[in-house]
Amino acid sequence: MAVSTGYGCVRTYDTRVGKKCRSSDQIFKNSEAMLTHIVKSLASEHHLYVLTQEGHPVMLDRRFNNRVVRKMPGAKGTARDLTIFGNNAG
């Protein structure tokens, strides 16, 4: 399980092991970059999408301590929620 915090961290939990946080990774240098939503990618089990307080979606790679793989900037305040749609082709 992965959760985003209001302090710009993504925390990972393994409920099979216990209730303690397995990892807590600071995504952005400034602590003002609040993360509001988090969604798991359907295409890759290693990617997470998070939404910043400014409305910018960011793709993270869980294999490398939630390193930012891609930033998707747009107009500030545009995105307020994330939803991943699947493709049943192939």
C-alpha cells in the first residue's frame, strides 16, 4: 500500500509484515509541495502517479525509492483528481 502525505512524502506499507511504514520518501526538496492524490499505474506495477497541490501530475518509479520519472506540467490549479483507465486490448 502506498499513501501520499501533506508534506510531500510517499510512504509505503507492507500489511503482510506489520503496521509500520516500510519506506518514506521525500519526493520534492521543498516541503511545501503537498501531494493530494495517488494512483497506481495499470501499465506498470512499478509506477505511481501523484498529484501536487498545484495540480501537476507526476509519475514515480517505486523501484528507485519513488524517484520522479516524469513531470506533466500544465496550467496551475487544473487537475484536482486522478483516475487511471485500463485498456483491454491485447
